Amino acid sequence: MILNIGCGKNIMPDCLNVDILGPVIVDLSKFPWPWQDNSIDGIYASHIMEHFQDQEKFISECHRILKFGGFLKLNLPHVSSVASIGCMGHYRTYSYSSIYDYVSRKNFYLCPCPRFKTIYQKLGWWYEGIDTQGQISQWQVPIIWLLDYIFTRLAQLSPAICENTWIYLVGGFREVVWTGRKI
């Protein structure tokens, strides 16, 4: 079973699509979540974790319900995104290394025992789901896709340099994408 938690309008086939408003209604702010320990194969969590005041509980709950080797994919608002910083429902934003440091890095002071192995991460100039909320004109989508492709590929050459220089020169990124496997 694969969960798409906090799905909003982004319904994914072959997943249990969960949101406070449906299609499968679960209040994820109530812990523990209604799934058994080690029972889930994967979790997609796109732009939901930043809405939790206690993000440690969010990560711990994902870890609890995932099977060994199960994946967790997080799409998170980047610290340079004006839209994300200005959202009153966000408790925080993230840098490229935030999640890696917190859940994957060995001997990190906040995470002495890594819970996940990072298998992929990137800075995204735009969102992976370009228009999941239906707010962009269709003629703009190919332009955004092309710019995202170019800027995201350039950022991957050196995410640290990009975060420390580029965003101040040419503007910010929208999201950090991180995928890990439970260890």
C-alpha cells in the first residue's frame, strides 16, 4: 500500500489518497495515524509537512508506519520561495540539506541515528506538479516546464553554491524534493 498524504486535488492512481477533506478522510494532525507499524510500502507527502507544528512527530510517524526499505518522498517549500514564506499556514521552510541533515546524516547532533537513507534530492525552480491547483493558464505551462528544466538542472551542478549565491542574484526556488528509504 502506498499513501499520498495531504493530497488535496493531486489524486494519484494506485495510491490511497488521504486528506482532511477527502477522498479518504484522515486528520493527520492526530497521532498516532490509523495505520499499523511497518505496514506501508511508500508515502508521498507533497507540501504537507510544513503545515505541522511538530515536524519531528510527522517524520517519526512516517517512519513508524513504513515497512523496512519503504520510501518517503517529500516535496517541501524552499526557504527562498516568497510564496512559501508568506503562507500563514507554514511553520517553516527548508534548504537543500534540511531533511538530509535531519533524517539521513550520520552523527548529526539532531539525528544521532539516521532513520532514512537518502536516495534522491534536488532543488526545484518550480513545483514538480506544475499546476496541481489549476491556477496557471495553459499557455504558461510549457514555458514554466522549460524554465524549470533548465534552472533545476543548473542548480543540481552545485546546490550549495546555488543556495548561497544564485537565489540572491536571480531569484529563488520553489521547492526541495527529497526521497529516502527507511533503514
